[in-house]
Amino acid sequence: MRATLVHDILDRRARRSPHAVAVRKGDIAWTYCELRQLTLAYAAWLARQGVTRGDRILAVGSHAAAAVPAVYAASRLGAMYVVVSDQLRPYILDHIVADSEPRIVLVDGDPDRNVAKGLGHVPVHSFAEIPAATTARPPGGTPCLSVDPVSLIYTSGSTAMPKAVVSTHQQVLFAAHAIQSQLQYQHDDVVFCCLPLSFDYGLYQVFLAAMAGAELVLGDASDAGPPLLWCLRKHSVTVLPVVPSMAAALVMLLARAGPPPERLRMVTNTGAALPDQVAGRLEALVPGVAVFRMFGLTECKRVSILQPHENAVRPGSVGRALPGTEVFIVGDRGQRLPPGEVGELVVRGQHVMSGYWRAPDLTSARFRRDDLGGVALYTGDLCRLDTEGYLYFAGRRDELYKQRGFRISAVEVEAAAMDIPGVELAAVLPPAGDRGAILVAGGEITVAELHEQLAQRLENVRLPSGYHVLTALPLQPGGKVDKKALASILASPLTECVAR
């Protein structure tokens, strides 16, 4: 019988593999049995603080090991977990607190130093205050239903402030099982995750590892850079979830630092498209590694996965829809489009989340009733399907722009730039005001080389009006380029943008 509540995953694994290591970070090495007991201790303590069904628990510390038992404890109480970064600006954190109205805020470290002031009446506690030992038993009865919400995940988008996607137990579990059916994590795997747990890609590593009985090693954001290869070797890592910037860094490290990690068997990617040449270099530098390209959105977790053996025969594809999922493409009038035509991606399935927290207008625009009585997610992503149902991402509506009378996709230009040797990351800023589109690259390349190489890959009408090379591009917590921050950097009087 399948789990119906999120913490059921842990309870079942603790019965099957009580002494296997569940979570490791630094000096911490919790077995599945210990982790389960810890979640009971957290739940008992939170209940004494007044947390009950439907409340929100805000966990500030997206790389904190203690966030893992906090998530499971929220599930036990019928509450909702809200994991956010401890690097958030006070302005954003205050917005999230006001929007989610948590019953309690938990932080990794000193609350006076780690949390913005002005949280009003919301009590703030350190994870360290929670006693690790308890004689408490699991709550009697069922504290909630599988259709009840269990998480709020804040995500950036077209709105000025982050918005929260509401997920039920049923939706989280369906998504996790569907992903596991394709990736097949194993009981002897060691999963290294230095992605933030505030990013659903990072958080779901907790669930996937527990489903398989694997060991999850948590890293910090800094581990995604120069220490990455050392971490993979130290922990004998077998599974590595990455975003493109991490994959590019790993390729560079492997090329410079000798033999690859002996046990690394799987690399997965989502968050942004993994360029073909980066995937190819990984496969060449780590013999036998399986590179899984995936596509997803917070609003439905995962849409599709491309199997590794299909990378060469389906270049540019992000795979076929997950089991139990339907995807199709619609035109401007909402009509379904035939294979090969680009339009808006629509997703149907049990993993389509419940909508946006306290945002009914935005929810009704993106989550619409279909002609079969279900809910379909209108993603805002521009995609196409081929005749065999393989999905190809073409960009977002807000990443299309007109230049010299032609419709240009920023994603297409960025992909071409990422194909250039020496370019580690690339981002296009669409035209604004009197200036044209600007291509910004990070890596070891000159502006002249960037322009020359891009001109060999794209027609003249698609070439940007300006070029710039930075040592590093600013990234969002999930690994995508932060284009707002990038625009601010280029707007600085100390920054010179080179036009062609």
C-alpha cells in the first residue's frame, strides 16, 4: 500500500532500513530510525508551541539539515512547511512572513542575527532549541487527509514579489513516485545535494532518497563551486542533481583535476536547459555516467524526463511526459496545435498543484478547468511536441522579443552562446527603451571572440545588439541567472556594455 501522507515515506523506510544512513551533513549522520525519532521530537515540541492542523511552519535555512525533520514534523501535525533561504533580503522575508502568516519561525543559528526584524508577533526559535529525544508516539488517528495542503513553495515569476505554490500530500507523493519510476534511485546510492531545500528540486531529493533508502548528503551553496569534485570523491557520491551552472563548473573541474569520481553513475538536471555540449562533455569525462535531462515547474514539480540513451538521438529534447501525465500545446485562441508547432504548454495530471496561496486571480489564470472536469496548468512556457510525444522547450512568453522585425527567442540565443568554447553561462537581456538586446556571458572569452563565434551559429537578424563578458553571472537560489540583478549590474555607471 502506497504512502498517503508525506511522513509515511519516512516511517516506512525506517521500518525497512532502520540503520541505513538517511541524512549526512558535517558531523551529523542520522539513520532512518534516528531521523524518524527526531521528527517525532520536532512534532511534539511544535505541538507544545501551539502548532496544529493547517498552520504554517516557516523554516529559514535552506541548507540546514534540521530543515529535513522540520518538513516531516509539519506533515505529522497536518501543518504546512515553508522552507526559505537564510540569505533572503529582509524586504522579501517580511513579505513571505506577512503572506504565509506562520504560527512559528525556525532558524538555523541565532534568531537575532539570522532573521529580519519586524516579524511582529510571530515567535522565532532556533532549531537548536528543539530537544532531539522524545518518548512521544505518532499522533493518534489521521491528523489530515491526503488532499490537504502540506507545503508552500515560494517561487519568483512575473509578479513583483515571490508567490507561493500550494501542494497537497497527494500531489507531492504522486510527483515523487512518478520521478522515482524514471530515475530509479537505489538503496546503495549516495545523493549529494548542495541545492537549496527552498528550491523544490533540492527538497524532493529528501523524498526520493527516502523512497529508495539512499543516503542524502547535504552540502552548502559554496560546494557547488570549486569544492564540488572534492565533495563527490569524499562521499563516494553516485547521484548528483545539478543546474546548468553546476554542470559547467563540474566539467571545468573534471578537465583540470584528473580522474572522475569512481562511483558517480547519474547526473540529473532541471531548473534551466542543460546545453548539449555540457551534457556531452560530462558523458565523455565520466565514463558510464547517465545524464538525465528533465523539465519542470514548481506548479507541477516535473513535466518530463529524457532517458540518457536518447540524448544523442533527441538533441534539444527534455523528454516525454511523466507516467500519469498529459501534455499538449495550444495556440493563441486555446486550440490544440499539431506536432511541430510552437505554442503554450499545458499540463494535466495529479501532480498539478492546487494553485497559488491567497492569489485567486493568478490561480484562475494559470490553473483552469478543462473539458473533462479536471484542472489543467497553463504554464506560460512556449514548447513544441514531435510526432512521438517528445517535448522541446522554446522559451517563456516573456523571453520572446522583436528585433529588426523578427521574433527572437532569448533561449535560442543563449543556447547558441553556451555552445561556444570558453562560455560557462550566458543570458540575454531583451531590448528595453532605446537599447537593443544584450548578450552577457560568463567565462574565459573576449567580447570580440564572443561576437565572432556567435555570428557563426546564428543568422545576423538574431544576433544581439550588444555583448558583455563578466567573471560570473548572478544566480537565483535555484541556479537560474538572475536577470533582474544582471540588468542592475549593466546599468551601473562602472559597467561598460560593448555594442557591435
